[in-house]
Amino acid sequence: MERGVLRKFIDNTTQLEMTGFFINTNKTADITKEESDKDYDVPWQYEEAQYWLAKLRDWQMKYNPISRPAKWTEMTGNHLGFMKDVRILKQMGEITFLFRNPTSIGQEHLPIGVNGSNTFWYKTLKQLEVQLKENTSSEEEKTLKFVRPDRQDLTYYPLHSLRVSLITAYALEGGVPMPILSKAIAGHARLIMTLYYTKLGISYVTDTMNQAEKSILENEKEAFDRFIRDAKYEQLETSVAANDPIAYQAVINAQKSGASIVLSDKGICPRGGFGCDSGGTYVNDDTDKITYGVVPGFPEQNCVRCRWFVTSPAFLPGLVHHFNTIGYNMGETGKRVMKYQHDIELLENEKYECELNGTIFTKHHELLKYEQLFAQEIQKNDKLANDYNATLRLIDKCMKLIKEASSDDGFQLVTVGSILDVGISINNIEHELEQLQIICNGAELFPETDASKAVLQRSQIIDLTLKNNNKTPVMFSLTEEEQLIAGNQFMRLLINRAGSLKDAIPYAIGRKKLEEIGFENEFVDELKSVTFNSNLLSI
């Protein structure tokens, strides 16, 4: 039976023999599986990693050999990170570890404990910090901190962050498709886990997007609309981003027939908003045959997944806002998935204990309910993940258009500033409010977005902050539209006083007092200037 870290694979397409990885886990869900079905394979021939794993395996065989596998019942909290019921550990059977400590007399067959790995990790990051200061010329890099200066055993980045950062890099920078990353590389049976680990972050064209005027954005879109109504096929190919070349022909057909070309915050629909029932593209995994049907999410419009949809750099702010909104929705869905998964695991453990004790498990209905809810959220997040990737691809195509050229008739793809002024960054967020603010700020510019939940969450944070600073909470008494505008004003005031959104967060969430930056009654004054339907807000 194959149980080593290196695993032989046969490529189904080329029939070539290749070498991948075998990774074991300690999941309770694997208890009832056959030995060959437990854990997961990584069908990736990464030769550098395989070289060092083979070196470690050979070293262990020579200098730290074992006579028998380890039993899960021998594991302590130091090995597992937490304790499991001994009956569950007994059912998990035996395992052979590659990462073992030869200095643990009598426990050479057991894995390296949490304490040992944490010490090694601290020393590694400490050395990295020293080397960075010695070898870099960047003042910014010299100030990077990886370990806690007041402790000799704590780091700012846990060992698990290696996995997190690698998955993030492959997903967002390397462009690895989420299904491959989730099921093959990350070893997660469910897509959401990878998405949760990747810490989906904030993307924006430039910081000036937050200050962009609606009139500027509208002028850019109208200029593109004029271009699209007269452009030739060759011009469309070099100046327009699309999911499918068929969209270029759809534009030409709309020009000839005089059909309605509909503008949105993200781009243009050459089918007048009536192509959703035929805009989806589906590929049969077995035959590679392509068929067409409704756009995923139909009857709701989902332009970024539609083969008729066209866009350009003029719509970059709208595309990026859509990208951020999807990321936020994925995070919210992920929270529900994690909750349901936790509830299911508790019930499954309870069911297993009932079977061991010969008692009746009475919560089948409850378990079935959580399994159904879990499946619904997984399906929802799978659709969001594909929307997220589709939006990112369109943004990337727009960025390439900017770098390559504008259209032959002199149409300026970016009407404000120079081409060099435009860039995209993807960053991790340190606090949820940072993401909420990006969503709410963009919602003023792009009304197509449903930001109601983000607005409510931010309003709750602002009211709590006001209360903790001995000020009267006011957001709860406003309408949703009023909360959006008033909340944006509150955050802009904080950002102006603190210097940046990142520096404003500690004040916005109550970690620091508002009076420290001279924030007195400005927010109330701002609220009094907010009018709706010519009626003054009463404070």
C-alpha cells in the first residue's frame, strides 16, 4: 500500500508516469473511509520540493529509523494542537510521520510537537528579520517586523501563514483556477476553505478612486459608448475586453440593426440586456463539447460571466468595485459555511459517540438541516468564486489594453491622467471595517451595487464607537441611504484626521479615543448638512 509522501501518478491524457505528493490529515470525517481514500493527493510534479522531501525521508531512515507506525491514541495536545476523544483517536488507527524529532527519546516515531515547531519558526523569522535589515536598501523593508520584540517565542505571523500566503499568491497572483487550487493543491474538498484561507483582499485602481467624481466616470463611459457605436471589428479586438470574441460580432450586429446598447457600471451589453438566457458557456469535462445556456445566476444579471458582455479601461473603477463586493459576499458566505461545518462536525461526533455507546442518536433531523444549509452555501460560494475569477480576468484584460495601445481613431481609453497613473494592487485587510469602507465608498459611485448589509455592519461599528466615546449613537435612526452617505462622511473625517484609512481604523473601531485626533462634534455638524428630498436631517 502506498503511504509515502511521494506518490506515483499516471497522466490520463499523455499516459506519462509522474510523481506527486501524498498529504495526510487528522480529520474526524476520514474515520469511516477506506485507508486508500483517507487524506489527499497533490498531482503536481514540483521537483524542488520533492528533492528536499526525499532528502529528509532518507535522513530519517538512516539516522532516526522506526520499527512501527504511530498510533493516534499516543498523540497528546502538544502533537494535535487540541485533544480529541480517545475513542475517535482509536478509530483513526495508525500513521507514519515524516517530520519526527530524533532527540525525543522513546518517542522517535511521534511527530514534532507544537512547541518544537513554534520555537523553530520563531528562530527562522528572527533570522529573516536580521538578514532583511542587512541586505536591503529599502528603508520600508528595513522596518518590517516578523517577531515580537518583547517575547522570545511569539511571532506576528504564525507557521500556518506560510500555507495562507502561498495559496493567496497562487490564487491572486499566479492565476491558478480555484477548483485546482482547492482540491489539488490546498487539499480542501470544499472550495470555500481555500477562499477563506486566501483572505480575499481589497483591490482598487488607485487611491483616487475613493475621491472620484461621478461626472468624470460618466464622461469616460459615455466616451466609450460613442466609440462602441461606430467602431469596426478590428478596433474592438484591440480596444475592448470581453469573455468571448462573439461579443465583438454582437456589437457589430447592434450597430447595423440599431438595437439598444445598454451601459452599466461595469461595461456594455450589446444585446440590450436581453442576452442573459443565452450568455452562459458550458464545457463538458468528458468530451470538451461547448454548449450555451443561461448565464450563471439567471434570472439575475451576471454580466462578468456573460459571453455577450464587453468592457474597457473606462469601466475599471466599476469592475474593481464589483470585484471587491464579490470578495465581501464570499467572506460573509464563508462565515456561514464555517458555522454550519462546525455544527455538522459536533453532531457527527455526537452521532459517533452514540454508536459507540449503543444509544439512539435523536438529532438526525437537525443534522440533515445543517447539511442542507451547508450544501446551499457551498453552491452559492462556488458561484461567487467563479464570478470573482471572471471579474479579475476582465480587470487584467483592461490593464493589458492600457499598456498596449488605444484605438486607431484616437479614442482615449483612460480619459483622466496618463496611462502610467493607472495600476492595480491586491492587498490583505487587517480589519473587516477596511473592507466595509471600500464597499460603502464605492456604493455611492456605483448604485447598481447592493451594499445594504455592508452599510448596516459599518453603521453598527460607528454607533458602538460613538457610544464608547461618550457620544450619542445616531446611525441606527437613519434610513439605509442616509447611513451610506453619513457613514462615508464619518470615515472621511477620520481619514483626514488620521492620515489614511489604515491609520483611521483604530479610531473607528474604538481601540483609540476620538479625542486623541481632536475629533469633537464635527460628525454631528456633517450630519446636519445631509438632506434627502429637501428635508433636513434632525439630530
